[in-house]
Amino acid sequence: MSTESHLAELERRHADLERQIDEARLHPSLDDAEVTELKRRKLHLKDEIVRLRSTATVH
């Protein structure tokens, strides 16, 4: 998998998590721990995206 396609996949997953978080906010019955986990996963993906971008620009 090329860096560009990997980055695109990470960005897609990041956007999916953003939508899940937005939807979770509309459903107060959802557990706060689940929302926190979604946010943690989204942040992890964002960190990976930033790392890949910085690595790609260095080379």
C-alpha cells in the first residue's frame, strides 16, 4: 500500500469516527465511555496522519 493510499484510508476512517461521534451526541442514551473511546481512536488516527504527512515531506 502506498503512503498516499494509506493516508487516504486513515483520513476516511477519521471522518467515519467524526460522524459516529456526532451521531452519538444526538443519542443521550449512549454511554459516555463509548464516546470517549471514539474520541481516543479519532485522536490516534489524527496523530498517525500527522506522522505520515511529516514523514512523507521529509523524504
